[in-house]
Amino acid sequence: MVTLTIDGQKVQVEEGTTILEAARKVNVRIPTLCYLPEVQAIGACRVCLVEVEGNRNLQPACVFPASEGLVVHTNNLRVRRARKFSVEMIVSDHPMDDCLTCPRNQKCELQKLADDLGIREVKFTGEKSGGQIDDLSPSIVRDQTKCILCRRCVTVCKEVQTVSAIYTQGRGFKTRVEPAFGRSLNDVSCTLCGQCILVCPVGAITEKENIEEVWHAIFDPSKFVVIQDAPAVRAALGEEFGYPPGTLVTGKMLAAVRRLGFNRVFDTNFAADLTIIEEGSELLKRIREGGVLPMITSCSPGWIKFIEHFYPDLLPHLSTCKSPHQMLGALTKTYYAEKAGIDPRDIVVVSVMPCTAKKFECSRPEMAGSGYRDVDYVITTRELAKMIRQAGIDFAGLENGYYDDPLGEYTGAATIFGATGGVMEAALRTACEVATGKTLENLDFQAVRGLDGIKEAVVPVDGIGNVKVAVAHGLGNARKIMERIKDGTADYHFIEIMCCPGGCVSGGGQPVPVNDEIRRLRAQALYQEDKNLKIRKSHENPSIKRIYEEFLGQPLGEKSHHLLHTKYTARGRF
Amino acid sequence: MENQGCSCAPINEEDLYPKIEEIINQHRGNQNALIMVLHKAQNLFGYLPGRVQEMVSLGLGVPLSEVYGVATFYAFFSMVPKGRHEIKVCLGTACYVRGGQKIVEYLEKGLGVRVGDTTKDRRFSLNEVRCVGACSLAPAVLVNDDVYAQVDPAKVDEILVKYE
């Protein structure tokens, strides 16, 4: 431990702690911009400058290590002047006229910083570095004119996701963050996961909004508009309305979407339960008949695009199950349309997802097994919040709403899909009971919960033996598992892979900010919902039983094959 | 410079790919060799074709975006094929104040290319450099390895005829 003095206050920290972290212990919040806890500390933006006695120059607090006897000043005239200068320089190259129309208006770190530092005029005028807008992908829009070159997106894409779709190109005033050869994100091996959106401090990377299309469908009297939401949405939407992270707002969300004018409110969770039945049957079939193992989950479209680009040889390991919201879309336009006597041509399915890659997924040509698009529009959690605000709905004041039958009933096993390890836990609950016919005493599989990058478990299942499973979240961890499959050292039966670190609760479509603490809190909310539900095993969902009786026949049957399963495409490495 | 090749014989680019493959193979999987390998590729091809950058990316295990990032960061690397002769106009402080920029403008107009580009017949490529250490000769122009002192636009044409 070392003792240092920050603004006249003594603070004791472990050696190696940065001044930035040490300052927080004495309630001093040094402003930052390029710094990103857990991911990036490079001292590039010069916003966190502090005066360290004995050092001629001001030092960046995010990388300067605390040491014994250090005396630090974080707020004097010299420091204030330097910080202001740094931010004024950044602002001078930023299109300030766009603030009112920017998707990040009022949620912009640069805006807040300029305000916090009391910047009231921009002294520097002249040429701006400019750049292009890339809106060719169905998921992500990049506006280079707004980019402040903090490199957070580059680091998250390279270090966390190991995708490196973007990098800093050129130098000096002409530096740009973009893919090689100035290509569009749509034309490179970007997984469209949107982790870059979560870390962008400004509006340089945002989701491609589909809000207007959804409003038009809602107000088109000839359309029957159905909305469904993924489990992770209810664990995070509240943050957009001032609730603390980890507040479950299922009831208010349901009331809000009904007020927006959707005709039916279904739950992606219903299809999550269905996924467990289909995927579980597929796994048992592969184990019994000597199919390709380990089998890997397929609910995460960013992960799917990753394996298609980087490990196309290993595509047979993927479960052929569509992701739950695609399944639900397909069933809405077949099973439900038939039941309700509605022409599927008039049904519009809107999915609220914590995910930007889902926008791409729903546009994949094969996602139309019924002859109609499974899902017409995907909007993110953030877009739903915008729609609720646009409609003038007082979210906090709403009474609890409800899901509609017959595609709205769900179990605790489905709701934990939103957290890393959730799909695995749900699958294990069902596999253990279905294979053995015995009732599980403890439904909580702690070994697959939490934020460890790769989690493993061995579960004895009567009649099959020891089932070896693994769970990975974040594509960097997925890559490690894939390398082990390649070299033959991954002797698992079943692997769950989620593209985003933490799973869907911190997907690219979720409210900002996201960090490990927020990941934990959102996951906790889902585990709490699971605990509170009466039915916690997918195979016990009465609506699931009914849909097999009335419509699907049996798992992996012909109808399932057409509507609930899919195929994959080997894509180029670059 | 090594491997620049004889400038009078036309180079068939296809023939160069096995050579770069060989160089990459010597450094397979070694990300630290990126700049060195790009350096050799630049000398071999006279520029860095996209296909070469993809080969380097796969061979060394460096993401393509990063290969391109390095290639666009250093002025030494070029994305367009170099001409048979490279004109470098010095725009260091001394040459700039003595009229280096006027020479650049004259050349851009005369050759019909912008700085960084190569003429259609691949005879010349035009580049700026920042100080070649010949400040007493300002403004200086280099053609290949020949240094021309106190150049003004009127002298440019008679210099260029020497290079076919």
C-alpha cells in the first residue's frame, strides 16, 4: 500500500493504482473521455490531466501510477486551463450544429464534459477533419464527422471481441476510424454486435433506427402489428427512465407498448422455452446418433456472423435452431395467424432486442420459412425508450401490463436467456429431467452463472453419462473455445456462446453506459424474475405443450424444420 | 533501396506474388514482423496492392484493418503503383519558404496528377517530402536519387525530359 495526497486529502491505495482510481476513493471525479474502465487506459485525450508535484508537465491521471508521498492537484488554474484547452480542441473539430438532431443528444459524454468544464465558446475555428457517413449495414451507422478519435471502439472491437473490423487509418488531421480500404462495415467481417456503440462517447456510432417504419406500421389500419421483447430488455429499459440498473420493469414495459398501439404483445421468452425443447432434442439426437459434437448454441446473431466469417469450417457445430425471436415471428405468421384468422400478409412483427446484430439477422434471406418474413423490424431497447418518450407516455406512472396468449407464456428458464450462462442453465434443467424422468431438487446451476469469460461444468445425466458443457461470452472468449475445437481439445457436448460480454443484458442495443457492475445488476434482475416465477423449466410451459399438440407435432418434426430451424452461410474472412 | 528492380524492364506483377509469399512464410504468425514485411512488399511491388495486404494479414495473423492502418500511417508505404521515376518535392521549412509549394502546383498541373499519385503511363509518381537535409539548396527536388537544387517551375520541364 502507498499513501498519496490528492487535493489536500490523504488516500491509501495499492501500489499500481492510477491517480484516477485513487482520486475516486476521496470522492474526486477527474473527468475522462478516452478512458474506459476494464478496457482502455491510454492517456490519449488529455482530459484527465492533473498536476503532480515534482513533474514539470501535467500528467494523465488514467495512466499515472500512484506512489508513496505523491502530491496531486486535480483542480487548480493550470489544470483547469489545460483540460479546457483539450476539450475545446476536440469540440472545435466536432459538428456542434448537429447536437439537436444527434441520436446521442443529452446522452453524449462530450456534451456533458463541455458543460462540466464550463466551456461557453469555441475559440478555434477553421477547417474540420470531416469524413463520411456509413449507413449501408442494416444495424450500425457510423458518422465520421462526429468521431473524436478516442479509439474506444477500436479497442473494444480488437481486444474484447477480437474482430478488428475497424482501426485508425491514416495520420494527423486525416486520421479516420474505419475498416481497411475505407470499406463500409457492411462489406467487411464486422459482426454488427454494436459493442462499439456502447463505448462511443458521442454520436459517431449508433444503431440504424427503424422507429419511423414501426410508427407507420402501427398507424396503418390494414396492418396487425405484433411486438415481442427479449428478456434482457426488461432488465435494462428502466435505466432509460431514471431507474437504477438492475430494476426489472416488465410490467411497465408491457403497459407502455400496448399504449404505443401494438395489437398484440408476445414474449420472445415463449420461444426461448421452445428453443430449449428443439435444441435439447437436437443435442440428444446428436449424442445418441453420433452427430457433430460439441454442439453450439445459435441464439446470438453476432456470434453466428463471427463463426461464418472466421470459422466457416466449424459451422456444422452450430445448432440449426433459429434464434428465439425469429421462431416467434415464424409462429406468429403461421400458428397464431391461423388461430386468430388473420391473413399473415397483414401481420407485422416487431422485435425489441438488446441487440444490433438482430437487425441484420431478421433481414437474412433464409429467415422466411413460412413464405413471409419471420420478423419485419427489429428495434433496440434504446429505440423502444425513444418511442415511449415520443408518445408522451409517463413510464413511471404506468400500471403493470400483461402478455397476450398464446405466445406470451414463459418460464424462469426462458428469462435467464438474457444473461451469460442462461441458455445453458435452462437446457440443463430440461435435459436432466427429461432424460431421467426425475424431478430436479436444485434448479440453480451456479457454475454457469457469473462473468468469468469461460465457464465449465460436468453434469451427470442418467442414461447418457457425464455431460460436459462450457459457456463463453464475448467473442474473444468464443475465439478461444473455437481454437480448442479446431485442435481437438474441446471435449464438450454442448457449448453456449453469446457474442456480447455478459450476454444479452449488455448487448449493443442496450442503454449506455455498460460496465461489469451494470452487467451483474441486470443479470441479477433476470435471476430474480426466474426465482419468482412458478414454472422454472421450459418443458413445463403449458403453452409449449399446447403448441406441439395443436400445431408443431413433435420436436425436430417437419413443421419445426421449416419454421424453427435454419442454415448458415460461410462468409469471407475479410 | 533493395529489390527496386530494373526500371527499364516492365515488371509482371503476378510474378512477384510467389516472392512475397516466401517472405511472409519466413515470418508466419509473427505479428511483430508487420512493418518489416510491408517494407519488403513495398520495395518489391513499388506499392502495397490490396491482395498483398490480405496475404500479410493472414500470414502474420494481424487483422486487415490494422495492416491497412499501418500502411496508411507511414508515408513510406503507398497504395498506388509507383511510376518508373519518383519525383519528390521538398516542402521542409526552408524549401517551403523558397517556393516549394509552387513547384508542387506546377507539377500537379503539368503531369495531371495529385500529390501521392502516379501518371497514367506510369512514368512519374509525384510526392512531397518534409526536409531532405538539403536546406542550403532550397527549394530542392529529387528525381529518384538525383538531387536538383534551387529549382523553380521554369526549370522543371528540362529536368523531367531526362527521365523516360
